[in-house]
Amino acid sequence: MDPGRVANSILHKLGSLPNISSNCCIYVVPENLRDVNKDAYRPLVVSIGPVYCNDERLSGMQHQKLRYLKSFLHRNPAHSIHQYINVLKGWETFARQCYVETITLPTSELFVEMLLVDAVFIIELFLRGCSRESIDENDRIFNKPRMLLEVTQDLRLEENQLPFFILKGLYEMAFNSSSQNQPLSFLDVTYRFLMNRQDAVPQRIVTADIKHLVDFLRLCYLPSALRGQFSNNNSKLEFTSSVTELSEAGVKFVASKSENLLDIRFVRGVLEIPKIVVMDDTESLFRNIMVFEQCHCFKDSYIIDYFALLDSLINTPKDVEILSRKGIIENWLGNNEEVANLFSRTFKLTRLDNPNFYYLGICRDMNAYASTKWHKWNAILKHNYFNHPWAAISVGYAIVLLILTVLQVITGFK
């Protein structure tokens, strides 16, 4: 063995290490999570960004991307394709730093072309989704509802992302100097398309440093009260019993009126949970947000904490049945067992930051309430004796009879 050759080999490898940037925000899904459900992370019909750009399965959408680019260029004739390319060339280094893995596209020209075509595809898609006036009869996406659903699902995958500043920058370049300015901001069209809502974009999103579309979705789902507005005092991690067990211990479940999915409250024996609609793409949506939280904001996770709580609450189809009956779960899968498995599978192998568990206070309060004997006895009494009107009448009759007997005994002594 030649020590000098070994040293030179190592030094060469050290010298060729890619730089690590604090701008990194687009991650590759860890293999252990991918193995739980590979389909949840893999695009169905369209590639966005460099990770899947050479995937033959997705090549069929390239012509549609180019059609959208052609339409986009006509929206503001004051800007030529050369101007967009020059701007993107100036953003290239920053854009590359957003990806955790080294970009495999062999040339700068191919990378910039990918940025332009994919970014304009998303912008044009959002514009057409917000205003159907610009949709022609040959539009392959909006004239085929299933295709629109699959494209939308693909835009919500962590590995299938472009940096948000690219999308926003091109949009503003196209419309700010146009004689027919687009009345909506890019945040507006993104919010309307991805969340299917017409109200104003929440202020926390307006002021946020949005990394990409998955980050945008995460911001949309954040609870009303964030960390910093309360403290868990680094308490020991504590979960709850199942919905069935808590019901038997006297806890009531109510569908909350809050529009924030994560706004769960426990007040005087009542657990208020906002309604969640469980559909075919629910698992994929939240799994990808959770991957982003695991990789980018582990100490400040909210979606992970939400599914940790639901995983502890939902263990069996009976738990799902109770929550469905209360209007908390809207089940589009049709099978309670599938829903129970979904919540268990979604949280599987996901790490939780114990001291910062968002719902720790709720879990602690529910466990304390459920362990109180009076609440258990009260629940048993209601379940066994007041669950049917005739049973309630019988109990009432027995109480009246007891009172009359006692009065009779007292009168007899007199």
C-alpha cells in the first residue's frame, strides 16, 4: 500500500465535496419513510424540478408544458423569452442551492430551461384554475378532471418542487409591467388553486419566507396559536388512550367549527376536533408535508404532531366510527378500517420532538379527566341506564319509589 496515493485520493474527494448551503429546502424522502408507501412520494403524471425531469413515465406531459409556455409568453408581449432566460440565469446559483442533492442535469442551459418550462407550467396552471376563461377546448388537463387531480397531487410532493422565489419572481415579472396587470398576486392564485378558497390569504403566509409549494401548504394548515404563545416546560411526552376508551371514561367528542385543521381543544371533558375529509390523496398530501417538517423544521413541527395525536386516538375501525358519527371524520374511502390504517401508516417511522409536542397539554388534561373515577362512573351510568328512554323511566321510577319508601318509614316512626 502506498500511503501517499491513499492520502491524495482522500484529498481529491475532500476537494470535490459540494458546498452545503443554508438555502437548502427541497429534500429527498428518506428510504425508511418511502418504504412505508412508495406511491405517496412519486409523481403520477408530471415532473417538476430536476429530480424526476428525466423520468420516461412522465415525458407525456412535456408537450402540455410547452403549450402552456406558449400561452404564457402571449400574456405580456413586452417580455421576450430571452428576458425570462436572462433573469433565470441570474437566479441559477441560488436555485441550485435549494436542492439537497447535486443537480444531475449536465449543463447550465438545461437547468435554466427546466426552470423556465416547469415554473411557467405551474403559473399558467394556477391562472387557468382561478379563471377558466383562458382554457381552450384542447386543454389536456382542465378538460379531463382526473388529470387535473393527478397534476395537483404531483405539485404537492416534496421531491417534485421548484423554489418559490422562482415562481413568484417570474409571475411578477410577467404582470407588473404589463398593460393589463394581473389583479391577483401570486400568493392569491396559489392560495385559490391549492386550497380551493376565495378568501384573503392569511397574514402569516403573506409575511412568511415561503420555500416551495409544500411549505406553502404547511403554512396554510398551521393552527391559530403557534409555539411561543404557550409552554410545555419540557414535560415528559404523554399520549392519550383511544377514542373508544376515552368515550367509556366520559370524554365527549365534538366537531369544532374552526377552519384551522389543527385547532384541537379540550374543555371541561369535551374534545373539539375540526373536521378532516379523508380521501385517496390525503395520505400523500400530509406525508410530504411531514417529510419537509422532518428535514427542515423538526423542532417546530405541527403536522407531525397532529398525526401523532390522531394516531394515539385512532386504533380501530370503532374509533373511526365514533369520530365519523360525530362529524369529525368525513370518510371518502368508504371503509372505517382503511381510515384507521391510514392514520397509523401516516405516522409510522416518523420522529417526534418530545419536549415540543404541540398537543402535550391536551393529552395530559384528557388523561387526568379520564382517570377520574367519578367521570368513569358517570359515563357508565349514562351508557347503561340512560341510553334508552325506557331505561331512564325505570331508573326514575325506582328513585321515586325509594323516596316514597323512606318517607313512609319516617312517617311510621312518628
